[in-house]
Amino acid sequence: MSTPSWFTEAHQASGSSIGFRVEKLLHAEKTPFQTIEIYQTTDWGNLMVIDGCVMLTSRDNFLYHEMMTHPALFTHARAKRVVIIGGGDCGTLREVLKHEEVEKATQVEIDERVTRLAEQYFPELCESNADTRAELKFADGIKYMAEAEAESIDLVIVDSTDPVGPAEGLFNAAFYTSCYKALRHGGILVQQSESPLVHLELIKAMRAAMRTAGFSAVKTLPFPQPCYPTGWWSCTMARKGGELSGFRERGAAAKSFATRYYNAEVHKGALALPEFLREALGE
Amino acid sequence: MSTPSWFTEAHQASGSSIGFRVEKLLHAEKTPFQTIEIYQTTDWGNLMVIDGCVMLTSRDNFLYHEMMTHPALFTHARAKRVVIIGGGDCGTLREVLKHEEVEKATQVEIDERVTRLAEQYFPELCESNADTRAELKFADGIKYMAEAEAESIDLVIVDSTDPVGPAEGLFNAAFYTSCYKALRHGGILVQQSESPLVHLELIKAMRAAMRTAGFSAVKTLPFPQPCYPTGWWSCTMARKGGELSGFRERGAAAKSFATRYYNAEVHKGALALPEFLREALGE
């Protein structure tokens, strides 16, 4: 066995870094879209890195995947039709399909290689890919949403990389307008919205662009995520008609499936914004 | 100006690391207890490192200091007498003294140099050191608690380094028994209890030792803390008589002082344990 070394992501924008001790590089390739590396770590299972940025580890991805899905699904009255933009590791798809009310979930990932490598190195995240309700498309999510039939979708989940490179067009009013049109009344858009501590300006800009696109309510939910910069992350929900202050609390408390982070109490807790966020976001 | 480089703490126990981009080393010294370094960072203000472990940065210490103090103080009916074990940077003392009901707060730090360096490099944390209710002692906290008068204290806050080196004796039943004896009925012990994700065994051992010492209720509250391993941290509260399930919610909602993280809703949220913690801790 080789001597362990470290993979470290230096996050220049915040002047902080996060690293993992790795046993070896399992795979590296340059796709038409990006460079993907898979490492075997000593304590975090496998690690996927895209263009030098940590995407996920086996050990802590449950935090992100559960918070990108269950709060939105337990806020919507009955989300039958779900679209995931990005999400190529299939972890978000797996969580969505835990909900019996979901009749069809389409994952629109631009880079098929992300999914193929997830199948190989994160098979537990791909265990619902063969579900008859799942549809895996490898296409441009911006174009997909622009061409989606009006009022045909209940929930759009934007599970993308940071707003640079291929994901840049997923963080602006034009994209949100496509999502708004494609959502049914009461429909929800949820997007990963980076670190509450160091990406506050991005969160504010996202929320403003969502409102510009017509969304009537916007909420940002923080959660821990050790492998992302500052170890503290967030998702932002936007609703087409209606509010976002409550959720189906009894449904969440009586959920028919297992989770590791999410529960009804955690959901309520995530709706409670820390003082500095409340002030910054005007809530 | 020198070229920026990085200070990185490799946390061997979890195989993960956290780093900060630094402009320069401002100070380094070896005290009778430990080695202390102070760096000027590019984005996190000043950074204090003890024996290679990050203690605090100017930018994110509010998370830790507020969560080590306000939940306990808003749980206790009226904490007049507070003792802080460790806490040499004085940030915990500052938060405690925001509470008008506190009549005396004694900080018992073993290493006077920590406080002297905090006065110089983190002056904002030391702004309440001249408060007439504040008492700064430089002594062994284990001995202090062993000799404390029985039933004389309302709140003991253990704001220490990790359970190795000088802080090792702060994480066991003998110390908790001293705290139990020194606390009045209804009194609370609160201690930093490391990462919920990677220090679960330590948290379980702490909680068991607190119960062994006689405490009737124990609660662990998670919170984000970017500069500590995994970016996710916790405090554990133990009560001498009575429960820990509720707190003075109206008092917290109407608090007379400013905070940046803590508020009544955040407090409630911190009491909601994630699913895996609920299972692991038997709650």
C-alpha cells in the first residue's frame, strides 16, 4: 500500500482550504466538460473531485443530498413530477425516489461520465437508477428547462457545481424564468446556494433573481457539509405561488423511509436563520 | 508584503484538514503549557493556533462563543454565578457578561499567555474583561473545581482545547463530579464536545460520564464552526436536577443584547438532533 498523502482544495475566494487524507488516486479523466478525479481516502470513503473542487465523499454526502430534497418534497403538497438539473452522482435522485408521491423523476446531467463514475465508485448513490420512475438524461439543463412544457413540473432541483464553468448559467434570472414557466402553480425550485458565511452576496443575488423571475416566496436553509468550503452550506427554495414558511410536518414526522440527517425537527431547525443571515437577507 | 502561504491543520484522527491563507506569522512562543502561534490571515482576521491546532479566527469565533454560552444561560432560570474553565481568549466571558442576571463570572485559564495574546490580537473578545463582575484567574481548572465551595455556582462552562495535553482531565467523571458538587440545584455544566460526525464515541463517553457523576439530564447541541475539524461542532449540557428539554424562549426572543448567530429560533433548532445523532445518543 502506498504512503497516504492529502488531497487539498484551496478555496481562493474565501482564503480557506479543506483536505482529505488519501490512499490513492483511483481514476482521473478529462471529459468534454471538465476534469474528474476519484480518490480513495483513509477515512471518508471515496472522494470525487471536479476541476479541483471537492464534489462529494462517501461519508458526508448524506447531509447535502437529504437537505437538497426532503425539505422541498415535504413542503410541496404532492410533487408528482420532479426534474433534477445536474446531480450526476445520482444521490439526489435516490432521495427523491424515496417519496412515494413522486411519479417521475428526470435527472438532466450534462456530463454522462459523472454518472458512469458514480455507478462505479459510489454505487450506493445509484441504487435507485433502475427505478421505473427514474429517467436519466445526459443533456444541457439550461436548454432542457428552456424547452420544458409550461406548467408541467412540480419540483426542480438544481444540484450543480459552483457558478463557474458549465454551471454558470444556472445562477441567473434567465434560467429561473425558464424554471418558473415550467413549474405548476405551487411548484418549487430548490438550488444549492453555497456557504452562508462566505457566499452571502451570491445568496442575495440568487434570491433577488428568483424574485425577479416571478417566484412569490424564497427561503434559504443552512446545513453542515464538511467537504465544502467552510463546512457550512445551504440550499435556497423558491415557490411559484404560495408560501414557504411551513411544511408537511406530520408527513415528515411519519415518513416511511430512513434518513441519516433529515427529520421533521431538523427541517424546522433549518428554517430558523441565524441572526446575521436574518439581517442580511431581510427576513 | 510577503507572498501569502497557508496554515493547515491536518487532523489525523479524522483524516481531514482545514487551512487558512496567511499573510504572516505575527507571534510564536512556547509557554510552560503549550506552543502558541498567532497568524494574520488574508480573509479570516487573526488566527490563534495552540500545539498545531486551530483555536479561533476573528471571523468565525462568534459561532462557538455564542453557542457555548447563550443556550445554557437561557436554559437556567437565573444564573448569578458563572465559572468558565479555560476560555483564555475571553470570548466566552464576553458573551456571559451580556446577561444582566450574571453577578460574577470567573474565568479560570491555566495559561495566562493565552489571555495576554488575546488582549493584543483579539481585543474585541476582551472588551468585557474590565467589567466589575469579571474575575480572571490563571490557575488549574481541575483543581479549582475540586476545591470550589459546594452548591455555590449556577453555571460551569468548560471552554477547553481537545481532550489531550492540559485539557485531558476535563473530560472524565472525576472532573464532572467536582462540577456536580459545586453546582447549585438546577445548575448547568456545558462543555465543548467536538464534532458530531467524527467524535461520536467521545460524545457518548462524555455523556455517560456526566450521568455517572449524577447529572439528571444531558443534551448535545450541534452548530457550525468552520475552523474546527469537519466544520461542524457541538456543546454538551448537563443539568443538576431538572430537565434540559426547554429553555426561556420568550427571554431569548426578547434578549437585550446583540448576537450574530444565536437567537431563540436557532436555539430551538440546535435542540433538534439529526437522525443519526438521535439514534447514536438514544434520544
